Amino acid sequence: MADIINGKAFAARVREKVARQVARLKADFGCTPGLAVVLVGDDAASGIYVRNKVKQTEEAGMRSFAHRLPIDTDEATLLALVRQLNDDKDVHGILVQLPLPPQIDEASVISAIDPAKDVDGFHLLNVGLLNTGGAGLVPCTPLGCLMLLQDRLGDLSGLDAVVVGRSNIVGKPMASLLLAANCTVTIAHSRTRDLPALCRRADIVIAAVGRPQMIKGDWIKPGATVIDVGINRIPAPEKGEGKTRLVGDVDFDDAKEAAGAITPVPGGVGPMTIAVLLSNTVRAMCLSKGIDHAALVD
Ligand code: GUN
């Protein structure tokens, strides 16, 4: 039976550390980190994420600026808001919630964000820095996964890692981070041949495909560490008519018998994303003001 990795508790510790850093920045430098979150449209799930981001930003002692725009907002209007936030001295981090409605080109919006305020790490400059060993801003979810892995395993050098999924938000940056941590990394995707055999060789499996319970227990090498990034809502007739429940990309009940450690869904990777977002905002402010982020608090 695997150890269950408690992402919720780990994320709470990260947020406490961020709050101590914010208090130090206020006391020693007289400045308060600020995070702007932009939501276009009224998608229910995105609305919940944005509310949680605002709440946790304020709980960490930071300033939060939420901008909610209607679903029919045009690209020029969103770009004008992004430029206004780029110029706002109280804003140190900017997050535009994805996906955007079809009339808006995501790449144009991401490239309009000041790379120094790009707390999502999606701007091409930050993507380039991540892939060349530079000190840019790193996407929140993969960085949260890396923190959970290092907390569990310590040094990752030489370990075989398989990342299932090749998205720009998770799969590709996750692979870059694992490579930088000296893992031997394979990125698998929908065209990969014999995915079960590939996963079975891995010391670390990262599941980020968006397919409910796809990765089975007999795909997991005994003792491997499994990080499940998936959040899928499936019918749960056992809870009553029309009810649903959240599951990951890993068949948790099956995989926990083989794995050495595994993240649950919910309560695994999910809570880490916002905690890292807050940490990235503090880091963005430190980078822009020449403050040593690593030396801020222990
Ligand atoms: N939508 C789902 N995940 C993310 C994320 O990490 N950042 C942004 N901006 N949008 C998302």
C-alpha cells in the first residue's frame, strides 16, 4: 500500500511561508506584493478557481486585484487591460485565466504580459529561460509537482521519469523541470506505443492527460512515485441520481497497491497550484526590485 502524499497539508505550509515572506517584505522594504487575476466569461469551474485565488492571496497578506470581463469581450479590450496591469506599480503578478473564449487569441494575450509579471510562466521568454537553465518564472502546477517529489524523494538525480501528456501548461514544463533536476525524462502522449510498458519502467510517473482513471495499477513499477495532475468529473450513481465526483488520470484504488507514494484527487496536486502562484508573485516582486528571494525567510 502506497503512502498517500498530502498535497493539501504541504500547500498550507507553502502558503504559511509565503505569508512570512510577505510580512518581511512589508516590514523591511515597505512594499506589498500584488496579484491581478483576469477572468473572461462566467465558466463555473474557472469562477471557483478565481474566488479561491483571491481569498488565498488576501490570506497571505498580499493585494488582490480581480477583473471579471464578459464572455463577448474582444481581444483589443483584453490586451488594453493587460497593458494597464503591466504599467500598474501595485501589480507584481498577472494571471489571465485560461481557456479564453474563441474570439481571443491566447498566444497574443500571453505575449502581451510583461514577462517580469508573468506568474504563470507561459510567456515565451520564461519558457525559453526554463529550457536553458535561466532564472525565469516557472509554471505553477509543474513546479508544485516538483516540490512534492523533492519532499518525498530528496535528490531526483538519475531517476527515470515518464510524463504522460504534452500540454504547454503541464506536460512540457514538467519535463523541463525534471530534466533540470537530472532525471532521465520521457514524454508520452496519445501516439505513444505501449504506454503501459513505458510507465512500468519509471521511478516517477506524472499523469497529465485529462483522461479519467486511464493509468492502471499494473502500469506502475512497485515502489514508484505517482503524481496525478488530472481533475476529471465523472458520474457517481452510488452517491445518488445525477451526482458526480472528482477523479484523477490515475486509477487511484488500483495504483495505490503498487506505488510507493501517490497523490490523491482531490487533495494532491490541486492545492499546490495556488500556493505556488502566491510564491511566484512574491518572487516576481523580489526579481523586479533586486531583493534576494531565497534569503527572505528560512
Ligand atoms: N487554467 C487551468 N490551469 C491554469 C493555470 O495554471 N493558469 C491559467 N492562467 N489558467 C489555467
